[in-house]
Amino acid sequence: MEWKHIGFDWNRARAFLVVAEEGSFSAAGRALNMSQPTLGRQIAAFEQELKLTLFERVGKKLVLTDSGQKLYQHVTQMAESANQMLLTALGQDESIAGKVSISLTELDAFFRFPPLITRLKEYAPHIDIELIVSNQVSDLKRREADIAMRYKRPTDLDLIARKIGHETVYLYGHKDLIKSFEDKSPNEVAKLSIIGFDHEEYLRQHLKHSGWDLKHNPFTLVCNNQLVQWQLAQHTRSLILLPEHIAHHNPDLRIAFKAHFEPFELDAWLVCHRELHTNKRVRLVYDFLAQYMAM
């Protein structure tokens, strides 16, 4: 290989990749913990170095030019290779001191993890824990988290998964609301309200499969934050989807239309990248969670 011809700045290539994915200097700056002017200078220097225009501004967003699109494919491959190299190196780390990041849903982070943290710190006192709380699936191959709890078994061969439980998800509502229509079917209740998510079409089809006629739209209130949904269920005449073991935390909640709603059955999985599973501190936390978060 002619190494003398590979002279561009690798940091600028990384800046280019992050700006391309985030769509703006400000968002990319936050992702890289870098000021917007510094990032802008890196991109300008990279364009000058390559003698290409990589971005054009469309409204408030930065969009890749044709030249930028072609380079993006190669820089993405570079980033994946660099990340794989880092994962391999981290997998050989023998230290039990350092940070381990755990990705949990809002409900799991709020209800299930806090009672474990004291025991975890006693079990692994030299490990610093970072909680990533999101209902979005963390990309473990890109190190968005070291360990994740998921409700669908991963099919990627680079990931290992251990089943830690099973959840049954029903519709719930405040006990006073449920009492008001406990002897009726959902098709006999006027203006029934269910707190929905972005992907409400999937739930709509599930309700139809359960025999609901849906003559009116029940999803007049949409919220993707499950903890806000939890609060809304206390203060509105709305139903909410919850795992059975989570709903038990609130004695005022009751199952709605148990005879007219087919519950969702979900398996819970603890997931980690295969390379990181050999990292001592990641393995310590993984084994702890597998034992104490098992349902």
C-alpha cells in the first residue's frame, strides 16, 4: 500500500460522517462534544483537502451533495471498521474498574432498576454505571450501549442474548373508569380513549383482531413517553398499555376488557455484543442483571 498517498485528516473524516448523519453542525457538535464553529472549520478544511463540496444547505438542514454521497459510503465503512477494532480491544480489557452503559426502557429504568442499584454497587464497587433510558432500540454494534434489555430476540449473530423473563401486556385504566363499564364490551362504550404511540396502526389492527369495531378513533391522546402515559392514566378517562408486573405498582389500576382484548405476550432479553461479553466489567454487570432482573 502507498501510505504516502493517504494523507487526509481522519478526525475530519469523522466530523464529515457525524454531520452527514445528524444533518446540522449544531446537532453534530452536540454528538461530538465540539463547538459549532470548530466543527464548521473541520468540514471546510476537509472539503478543501479533498477539493470537493460535500454539503449543500436545504432550509435549515445540511444535505450531502452527489460527491458527498459517494464519500459517505466509504467513510461509513471506515467507521464500522474502527468501531469493530475498538470492540475487539475492549473485549480483551481485564480491568473490573470503569464505565458500563445499560440501555433500558422508561418503565424498566423507573420501576425495575432503582431497587437493584445499591446491590449492584456492592457487587461491583469499581464499576461506574451509565443508564441510557429510551424506548428506542440502542445500536450495540455502534456502542450506543454496552448492554441492553430488549423485548424481541436479536437475530444479529454479533449479538448474544439471554432470556430473562416474559411479560403479558394488558389494557389498564383507573379503577373508577373500569367500574363504569365493567359489564360492557368495548363496542358498547361511547368515546372510549386509549393513550397511543406513534405506531398506533399496529395497535389498531390488534384491537380489530380482538373484535373491536372502532367506529370512532380511540387514539385522541398520543404520547411516546411511558412515564407520562402512566400519569395520564391517573388523571384522564383513558386506557393505557402496561405489562402486568408494572401495573401492580399502582393499586388504583385495573385491567380493562379482559374478555375482549388479546394481551400482548413479550419475552424479555438481555443483550450484549459478542466482543464485549469477554470484557470483565461488562460481563460482571451482564451476569448481575441476568440474575436479578429475571422475571
